[in-house]
Amino acid sequence: MIERIGALVVAALAWAGEVGLFGLRALREALRPPFEAKELLRQLYDIGSRSAPLIAVAGFSVGIVMSMHSRSSLERFGAEALIPSVLALSLAREIAPLVAGLLVSGRVGAGIGAELGGMRVTEQIDALESLAVDSFKYLVVTRVLACMIAQPILTTFMSFTGIVGGFVAETVISDLSFRLYFDRAFSSMQFVDYVPASLKTVVFGFIIGTVSSYLGYNAAGGAEGVGKASTKSVVYSSILLILANVVLVKMIIFFFPEEIG
Amino acid sequence: MSANEAVIRFEEVSKSFGSKRILQDVSFDIARGSAFCILGRSGTGKSVTLKLMIGLLKPEQGRIFVEDQEITALHARELPPVRKTMGFLFQNAALFDSLSVGENVAFPLRRHTNKPEADIKDRAREKLAQVGLEHEYDMMPADLSGGMRKRAGLARALALNPSILLVDEPSAGLDPMTSAEIDSLLLNLKSERDTTLVVVTHNIPSARRIGDELVVMHEGHFIAHGTAKELDQSDHPVVREFMKSEGGG
């Protein structure tokens, strides 16, 4: 039993090491020309712009729900005035980065895994290479970078739509003006509430792009292999993202103890 | 054939996948402007041989030369200039399914030439016309029949006017008439442009039509090498059986 667990742990670590090297190669290759700007922009559109509606709806809904929960708790202490700032801080620091990360890992991770997996099993990746195109740079580097660039933007967008959702929930109950609500929401927000969390989402983007590209790029076994690559992309990138979040939050608290604590 | 006429040369090349040996000390030369057909049953390493020629796979052992350049000694980054001189028609065409047929053909031109957009589109149309697909420029690969996909793949492989064309199973999944059409396209290329053809097939009539030289692969080795007539007279039981089957002999 212990031997089996040990073997599983070793296999998981070996896999993580391979994926890590794959991701580091993507970062290294990103610094070497050609820069595939056109494909990067196409991926940014696919990964970023096309995820925006999902992020907007999710952010708006989360904002409404959080606002309702916050009100029921804060009302007991007569602290309803704090609802906007509590909501803004929770969204910026934790809720938006994590929820946006999980949503993107579902939508984009599955898409990348399936797309690259399909290209691998139908020899389209070989076809790219035969046309003297570096398939790793063209397919992997662009997707990893696009995820890293899009993730903080989508997270910020989610925070914003969340605050708007919170405002909508509040206006049903109180007659708080839009301006006052936003003043209160941002009054207690500081540099360290937004920037470290945004940097964290760059890491989330790196995880989603790397894991899903790795699984798709190395897919094998026909349609079944593509399906597995797609499913595993979502599962593995979500798990890694949640685990990385724990480490990154600890790091943020370590580097910014006064402000965060 | 003297050594300096060889456009592709394999020297004692071996390739395995896991414990399965696919090629074992294979050596041969392919002369410039010739049509070289590799025959053999499924799973004998024919497609692997093609992929080794263009550097998509690396052998464990041996050396491969293309135009006197040892591609087995090149880093992946040094391969593109060699690959630009070669075209590859994949068994299932391997068209990029997110691009239209015309964009597939235009893709290598956009990547490797500085031509204006209008010229690139004209050239892509010209290549499609060459394979009889001039009206399919805007169609998506998924909307094409098997034969049309193969011809579109051929147009893409020819976009950069390669001096060497590698063709994997040109007749696979095609009816005899479409298969003969593809063969005549390949023969036109050879006669009009002096393109060196390397064709992997298990279709003996097709190999007879196209091939100047035929080789038969079996268990990781070339067990016969010569013209179709020479192979018809081979004493090797596998070669005799193979040449008699599928319309041969």
C-alpha cells in the first residue's frame, strides 16, 4: 500500500516536473524571435475577449450574492455602510482571482487541450513543422502568453462587474447613489489589495496555458486521447491553480504583512 | 547512380518506438528528379521513413542527408531552411481545419515570403487550380471529400515550389479514378518541374505508374530494391506475394 502511494507520488512529481520544464521552455522561447505577434493577438481575442461575457455574468452574479450575504451579516452590527468596501476588497483580493481562474481553466483550458490534441492526432502539428514553422512557438508560446496577459485583465473585469452587481443588489434595498457606492467601495482599497492579487493571476494564466498546452501538444490515441487531454486540462489546471493559490496567498502575506494582515 | 546525384541519402539508419524496432540499419540513395516508391504492408515503417527524411522524427542511429546536408546533425532550429525545400503530403492531408482551403495554401507563403497579400492569394489560387480546386478557395476542409482534401494538401505542399515532395499514401481511402488523378498530378510535377518524388504506398498499380525505383519494406529492412519489372522477378517470397497482390504482378 505504502509502496503504491509512494509510486503515485513519484509519478505525480515527475509529471509536474515535466510540465514545469514545458512551461519554462515556453517562457524562454517567448524571448526569442520570431514573436508570432499575429497569432498571439488571435489567441488574446480567443482567450480574453471571448471569455469576457462569461466573466461578466459570473462577476455580476457573485457581486449580487456577496452583497446580500454581507448585508445579512453586517446589519447585525449596524455596519451596512461597510458593504461596498467589504465587497470590493473580497473581490479584488481573492474571489475574482480564484473564480475567474477556475472559469478560464474550464473554458479555455478545455479548449486548448482539445484544439492542440486534435491537431496532434490529425498530424496538423507535424504539418506545421513540415512547413518550416516552429509548432511549439506558434501554438504553445502564444497560448501560454495569451493566458498570462488575459488572466489579470479578466480578473479586473470580474471585480468591476462584481462591484456593479453589488451596487444593483444594494439599490433594491437602500437608495445609495452610484457615486457614493463606488466612493465607499474604493475608499479602503490600496495598492497591495490589487497589484499582488493581479500578479497572482498572471501565475494562474501561466498554469492554465501550460498545463492545457502540455496535455494537448502531447496527446496521443485518436479521439479518445483528445477527449482525455481536454478533460485533464480542466481538472489538472484547476487543482494546480487552487494549490498555487494557497502558496501565493502565503507569499503575498509574507511580502506585504502590514497591509494585508 | 553516383553519390553526388543523390538528393536524399540514408546511411545505416535505425529507429525504434519503445522496444519495437521499426527500421534496422537501412541505407539507400534517392536520385534527383526520380520517383522513389516505398512499398510494404501497414506498420512496416514506411511513414516513419518519410518523417525521418524531413526531420519530424530522429533516428537512434545512422545519418540522413538531404541535399548533402546532414539533417540528423542539425538542431531543430536549423531544420526550417531544409524543410522549405521539401513538401509533405500527409496521408489524411492534415489541412489546418481552422483555415479555409485557400488560407491553408496561402499559409506557407505568408510565413516564408515577403509577397504582397494580393500576390499570395493569386499564388494560392494558382496552386489550387493546378490540382483542380480553383473554385474551392473559400471552402473549409471539413466540407471537402477525401480526394479533394488530398488535392488541397498537395496544393499546400507545393506552395513553396519544393524540389522534393514526400507523399504518404496518395491513394489511401480514394476510389481508383481519383487515385489515378493524383498519380497523374504527381507525374506532371516530376516531368514539368523535375521534382524528386518519394511516395509511400501499398497500392501496387499506383507504384507502377509513378515509380522509377521501388523498394519493399519488411520487418525493418528493405528486402527488394529496383524497377517494377525487377521486383516482379524477385525470388523473395514476401516481394513476390506483395507484387502479385492488390493488382500487381
